[in-house]
Amino acid sequence: MIAHTLHVDLGERSYPIYIGRGLLGNAELLCRHIGGKQVVLVSNDTVAPLYAQRVLDALGPRERVTEVVLPDGEQHKTLDTLGRIFDRVLADGHNRTTTFVALGGGVVGDVTGFAAACYQRGVDFVQLPTTLLSQVDSSVGGKTGVNHALGKNMIGAFHQPRAVLIDIDTLHTLPGRELSAGLAEVIKYGLICDAGFHAWLLDNLPRLMAMEEAALAEAIERSCASKAAVVAADEREGGVRAILNLGHTFGHAIETHQGYGEWLHGEAVAAGMVLAARLSAARGWIAGDDVEALIALLRQAKLPVAPPTGMSVADFRTLMARDKKVLDGRLRLVLLREIGAATVVDDVSDDELAQLFSAA
Amino acid sequence: MIAHTLHVDLGERSYPIYIGRGLLGNAELLCRHIGGKQVVLVSNDTVAPLYAQRVLDALGPRERVTEVVLPDGEQHKTLDTLGRIFDRVLADGHNRTTTFVALGGGVVGDVTGFAAACYQRGVDFVQLPTTLLSQVDSSVGGKTGVNHALGKNMIGAFHQPRAVLIDIDTLHTLPGRELSAGLAEVIKYGLICDAGFHAWLLDNLPRLMAMEEAALAEAIERSCASKAAVVAADEREGGVRAILNLGHTFGHAIETHQGYGEWLHGEAVAAGMVLAARLSAARGWIAGDDVEALIALLRQAKLPVAPPTGMSVADFRTLMARDKKVLDGRLRLVLLREIGAATVVDDVSDDELAQLFSAA
């Protein structure tokens, strides 16, 4: 049952996002967007046992169906994994009419999307995101790619899916910690571009934590709509799209410092958003009460609100200097002019950073 | 000294091709198209000793210059080589303002262009092609990629360069066999879309074989212009662009059968073009004399005019069935309606193929 349908408007590359229950088993909907006779279903060894058969049944008999099951985990988001996908797909003889289907979270989506971007220089791609984070983040934007030992997402492509099917039933098998990590990104959208949604979250977060389906579908829809509006204005990340990185520059530094996989991405972003909010408040842009309300919201969502103990301002400086968003040696950070309006600055001084960490 | 400048018209992704002498050392021209402070120069161990220093001198001092020298040869056009380029580029800390510069033939150009397409989801790319084949083929079209053990160019991206500088001085260090291989593609352009150029080649091929610079520059310019016209009409290879594959479906089968590197790509294409011409003549589209004139032209260019002995029609059938251009099981081939006008057909019968090989 489709609760919401959203159209991501990117000219020739426009596509629909469906949000609802039972979508993984919705044969009509899947087959409407996978017209070809060949399908490559990519998943991981956590998600495949739960949902792969449901999708395969819905896809029905085809000329060629290859199921690739990756080991679960961010450490497998590598060029080597990509190579192993191509080994399977070529051995099975898929041609350029094939469709890659990503069934899983952000890692599966990013790797599969990148594989689809590169296979025979680009084939169709459909996303079935099964984590809250991937549903509200990777569903929109077309970013695909893999990590390198020296940096996250350093190798990739922009490749838009043909359709995204968000089945909120999958959230019932998601560990609580990962649901929280997804909520960090949901909360981000209110902060950067939708004050009304932020107010809604202040009222409705308990319904999300209680897994109320109507509330989940609403939160996912508003998050995707926010991201779609930002991406439509800036598909290739030249300008305004950068506001999507609220909390992410700090967050990536935390993830790198702790080693990938120790803190979940959303957890690191949550702590990073608090730092960005504190910096914004120190500039007088948002109120101290706004920061406190954000911290209370994140705590309700069982998210961290401060960096890991033992991480110094020097650690942040070193790690952030390596960020993709550093241009010509200037650190760029997303701050909040007000709740619901983010801006990118490149003039944060060493003093501001030092004070931020002495206060935190 | 620039002899010709050609503009490839692709909207936002338009770029110039310069053809002339001494361009690799032309600091003004290079720096005009490489504005950033960071450069990755990729070459191979044959070309680098001859020309890399000249390019590095012309680039002048920059914040970051990384020289990557790959082993020479098609067998290194792999995902592994791509990984090694990223290792170097990330270790040296290049950000997304960097420019990848490809100095070499088609392999260097394809791998470097693909690396540029994927590095941080896409950075600038400038091509300095040093073989006749890469000058007339890879300069236009934006195709980049690597091979897989199960097929050529199976992994890649469309990524347009910012500029292409064709220095015909480099042809003086090119082995004669590779010059001939490049001429196969030059001859192809006349056949598929420029009868006037075909007539020019029938008169001027001896000047090309004698390395007359004005003739070389003219042949390169007309080849690039032909390819640019075809690509501009069909950037992503949906339709008319397929005519660029005249001789290539047969040619790929020959290369695969012999093992990559035994026959040069251009040599296989030459033999493939004769087969396509014979098929076209058998349908009454071109004259038998046209076929004979083509064979004479290819012989003058020291190119093969028939498949390797021992390759049967069954070998061709099996290998061509695996071609990227096979859609829904139908073999697609480029034939000549007349000299200077190619067309794609998908109705070549088993009988036609059998007669072709019994006659050849």
C-alpha cells in the first residue's frame, strides 16, 4: 500500500519515490520500473535472508536474474567489492539492458549504484532501501561510490535511480541503534530547510520512536521532499547542496578518528550537528534555547550530543583539513542562520573552534 | 604551433581540440585549460621517458603535482590499475579541484579519464594523446573505462575532457605498426560519413605513410570532426553513434579470439571493415569495386584485410553474441549503404554470415 509518492524533478533523470507498506512484495510496482528481462539483485548477508526472496518472487521469472549477496558492513564498501560484483554479472552474461536493484542500507545502495553507473558505462538502477538512514538520505541525490583506505566516498559517480521503493515494514527488523542513526538525518532536514518540520518533530518524535507507521511515512516523506528540493536546485553539488552536510564535516572527523564502524554515521552526524548549532549560537544566529531543544530532541532519539571523549580540537582540525569540502585550504562548514535555514561559511576562525571545544 | 582548432559541441560539456606541432611544450595552451593548482599526470613507461618532462615543465610549479607512470599495455587497463592511481592521488592529498592529465595512447586515456570520472565523483580531465589511434578515436566521445577478464571496456563512464591537445610531433616516435593501426580508424571515418574524405584518402594515403605533417594534421582534423558530428548527435550512444563501430564487432571478436594484444585494435578493425564491406556489397549496397578499392587502401596502410587464418564463422558467431551491441539476442552490425553512409542492421542472417566466410 503506497502512502506517499514523491517525484524527484531532474529533467530527463526524474524519478518517483514510493513510501508505504509491503512495497518489496508489490509485483506490479516493481515490474513497472524494471522493464528489462535481466536483473541483478544486490543485497547483504543480513538483509538478503529477510527480504530477498520476497523481491525475487515479485520480480517473477526473467531471462537472467543474478543475486549478489555482499558481506554486511561499511568495511566492504570498496573497489574490491565492486570488482566482485562485476565478476558475477559478467559471468552471467548481463548486457546493457540489465537493471541493478539495491536491496539494503546505504552501503548496499552506494556500491550497487556505483556498479550500475560503471557497468557498460551505465545501466538502470532501482533502490529498495531497508534502513531509515538510507531511506531519507541515499534515496535522493544520486550519489554513489565506495570508500578508500584514505577517505570515505572518495571514488564514485552521480547516477540517478529509475525509482526508489521505501517499504517501511523493513524498519521493524532494523536494530534500534540504526533507527536512531536514521533519525539524526531526519532531524537534520528540519534544521537546514524546514522549520515547520522541526516543530513537527519536537511534537512527534515519540511516535517515531514507537514505530507508528503513519508518523514514520510522514517523516520519511518530508525528509525526502526536503532533500529533493535541495538537490533539484544543485544536482552536481556546486552550491546550495552543501547545506545537506550540516554536522557532516565534524561527523566524518569523528568517524575517521574512531575508525569506521565504531560510531554509526548518524550518531557522528548528531554530535556534529550539536557542534554546528553551538557555533551558530556563539555567532548569535540561533538562540541558546534552540541548541538546548536540539540536544533534548537528539537525546529523545537516543543519539549522542557530544564528540567522543578524548577527541581534541587538534584532532578535529587535522581530520577536517582532509575533507572533500576543503577548497584551496579553507575549511567550509554548514551553520544555521536560524532554525530551518542553513548557510555555508568558510571563515570559522581557530579561536571559534577552540572556544567551541573548551565549552563543549 | 596550432594548425587546427576544433570545437566539440556538447552544451555545458563542450571543449576544444587543438591539433599541431609542439603542443606538449606549449605552456600557455596547457595552463589555459588547467587552471587549478593541483595536477595528476598519468602516463606509461614508454611515453613518460619521452615526453613527461616536457609537459611538467610547461605546467610549471603547482601546489601539488603527482606523476603516475603505468606499465605499458592493454593488459594493465584494469580496475586494479585504477585502484593504484587512487592510492597515489589520495596519498598526495589531491582535492576535487585537481585536474587529471592523460599523456599517452588509448589505454592511458581510457584509464585516466575513468579515474577522473570517479575521483571524488568527478574531476577535470585533459587529454594529450600520443598515438594516431587515440588522437582520432579517444579524443572525441567521452568514453572512458577499463577492461574485465570477460570483456573489453565493460566498466567505465562517459566523462568529457576539458580540452584535447594533439601534438603530431609525437607520431615520430610511434612504431610504424601503430601508425597503421591508427590509419584504420582514419579510413573508417571516410567510409561511414564522409565520402569526400574517403576520396582524399585514396589520393593522399602515401603522404600520411611518409609522415607529411600537413597531411597528418588534415587527416586528424577531418577524423575528429566526423566523430564530433556523430557524437554531438548522440552523446550517450542511443542511436546514430553506433555507426562508429563499423568493423568493430568483427574486430572485437578477432581480438578476443587471438587474445588481447596479439592483433592491434586497428588491425582487427581493418579486417572487420573488409568483412562489413563485403556484406554490404553482397546486399548490393556498395559496388564490388568499392570493396577492392578499400582493400587496396588498407594494404597501402600496411593493414590486414582478412581475419586470422583458422578463425571460423562459428568462432565469430560465438564471440559476437557476447558483444555489448547485442540487444535482446539480435546481432547488430554496421554496414555501408554507400561509401560515406553507414547504417546499423539487426537482420544479418546465418546464411549471409556463412557465405561471407566461405567467400573470404
